[in-house]
Amino acid sequence: QKESIFRALGQVNEVVRDLQHSDRLAHEMVRIGTTHSFSLTKVPDLTAKARDAVPQIVTRVIPRERDDAIGMLLSRSVDIAIVPRLARLQDSLAPDVVETIDIGTEVLAPYGAKSIEGEAASGKFEHINVVLSPNNSFLRSVLEQRVLPETRRKAQLVPIDVTGSTIGLMGYVAKGFGLGWLPESLVDWCGANHGLQNL
């Protein structure tokens, strides 16, 4: 993990150097398109590091759904897009279209309300209520590729689709609607009183 942190910091420094040597005016705004969860977790850290190196940087963070943030980058409505990606999952961020930089990793982990922690520990779920994002979302694609096939072999899943952001999904999980796979950085950001238990 230390290596990925050092690599991410190195890449942030490259972005900062590029901004320092760009033709931009000293106080021109850098527009950042990102996901709702990254706007709380990763973007403030990156912005703080950039501002430490170049104090005159002014940013405007525009949180949207992942595909919308990519669309804003491709249409040049934003200067930078900070979005999650998954190897081998096709998206419109082809290397011949835009420059991409890997700034680290995110862990998706199963969470549920503390009230169901005992059931999860026993491993005796027959039916699992699962809070999911919509079928066409990035998070759902990741789960369908990497997580849900194995989970379906262990228990019957009862999907509860939730529209909206990962933050909204986290609210449904915290209220006990079912299990949900959430970015650990987002759960950590919310602190100890979020009512969620890593299962």
C-alpha cells in the first residue's frame, strides 16, 4: 500500500508541475469532474496537495455520476476528471483520446447495518437482501464482474436496486435494507457513527 501511495503522490506532483508550467493565468479556475463519493474522499486530498505546491490554484469540483464526469471531460466542460476505473472494463477513456493517470486504488467491501452483523458472522445466510446501484452504473458493472457471481453460489440474492449515488446506497445499507458493497474510503470518511459494519 505504501508503494501505491508514493506512486500516487508522484503522479500528483506531475500534474502540479504541468499546471505550474502551463499557459494558464495565475488564478484561472481548474474545473474537476468527479463522482459524488470521490468529491468527499480523494479530490479534497489531491486538491490540498496541489494547493500546497501551487497556492494560486483555484478549483471548482463538479460531482456527477461517473459517466457524466467522463462526458464533461470529453466535451471539455471540465479540465480534469477523477473517476474510478477497472482494468478490462471498457469505457470512453481510451489512451489515444485522453491522458490517464492512475492515482491509487479503492477497495470495495461488503457492509451492512450493525443489526445483521451476527447473521453474517455465522455464514448461514440463505437469502441475502443486497442493496445495489442501477444496472447501467459503474459500481454495478464491477460487482457483476468481480463479486456477485461468487456470492450467488453461496446464497440466493434478493436485489434491492437503488437509484442515485453511492452515498445514497450507503444510506440504504446503514438503515438495514441489506448488504451493500461500498468504497472503504467513503465509509472511513463518514466516521465511526455511520451505523455500518464491515462484513
